[in-house]
Amino acid sequence: MKLSIIIPVFNEENTILEVLNRVKALEIPGVEKEIIVVDDGSTDATASEFQSSKPSARAQADGFKVQSFKFFRHPKNLGKGVAVRTGIKHATGDYILIQDADLEYNPKDIPMLIESIRNDNAEVVYGTRLRRLPNLSKDERTPRFLLHYLGNRLLSFITSVLYGQWLTDMETCYKIIPRKIVQNFTLRSKSFEFEAEITAKLLKKGIKIKEVSISTNPRGYKEGKKLRTFHDGAIAFWTLLKYRFTD
């Protein structure tokens, strides 16, 4: 199996190296990795940080293939959805997975999702963060995160009602989807509503989604979180409603 891991990035100079190191270090028996980084017009040092992490001759000798490491850069910020679409366009794996660059998602959870593909005969697997309330620290991000958590639960409930399959975490970044299915979709989302669009189109085609519990390390807005709960939540709701009745 070949897995294309798409990493959309915008101004993540503080975390991009750690994310890449974790993904590169991930070993899954029988799985070849293709890492695709899409810099969505970052204005910080993200691009130079990435260049410093490109595989060396030593890494290649240790078995990491340079040709499985791709980098694309947008001339300006076009939105996460556009960055993901760029990655999908250039993916060659059997399956596609999106990895955010902010360390909220731990690549160590990826093998569990692959295991579900292999052992549960699942076609599409989502990593759910919301089957239980995360263990929150008492800092300034807690009230906002609780609001974000409740918003995600509401959007997942709306998804379940509109499309007839129960999901606990529609907005999760960790989705493993066959590349041929994704590349056959006409995807239009430019920003965070990508999660709603891809979920709507999968469910509308009658594709069953298997959920597997994963860990999460939520970051606050001071740490660089970009999702705006009310604004992006409203757009996600409209996206779910729109694609229920149109293509």
C-alpha cells in the first residue's frame, strides 16, 4: 500500500520541522509513504525551514526515498482547501491522508487508521477526537476550545441528519480516503469548509465511513490556531446543506 500524506502549511515555522520529522519517522509495515507539503503562501520562514529538512544522502541510504518527498508553494495565500486540492492533484498513493502542520494531530495515530482499512474492510476511515471530551488544561484557550468542541459536535450531528450516517467528528483532519475516489470528485472548497465538502460527497455516494478514536493536542489562538468558530462553522453548515442538494 502507498499512502500519500498531504501537509498543507501556512505560517507554521515553529512546528513544520517537528511535524515532518514525526511523519518521516513513522514506520508502518507494508506501507510506502509519499509526503506532499503545500506551502500556501507563507510569509514567515516556513519555506526555508522545509528546505533544511529535505532528505539527505544519508537519509536516502537509510531507506527514505527522495522521490517520495514533494514540495509545492503557492505564490500567495489561497486557503487550506486550495492547498489540499493542490496536494491531491499531485498524489500518487493508493490512499490519501491530510496532516495538519500545527501538531494538534499526532502521526503516531496513523497506523491505527491504516489497521482499520486493512482489518475492518473499511473503505474510508476518519480519526475522531470527539467520542470523549479531551483533557483540557486551565489556560486561556479552554473556553474557546469548549465552544469549538460544541460547534464540531453540532456540525457532526447536522451531517448525520442530512446524510443518514452517524458521525461524531466530521471536521477531523485525519481522513484516509482512496485516492481514486478523491480525484474523481470536483472539489471547490477554498478554506476550512473542505472537510464538510469531502464528507458530504463521500456520504452522498453511499460510501460508509469508519471512525477510529485518536488523540488530540488542541492549541490556542495565541499559539497560531486559525479556525474561527462562528465564521467557519457557518460556512461549513452552508457547505453541508448545499452539497446535500447539488454536486
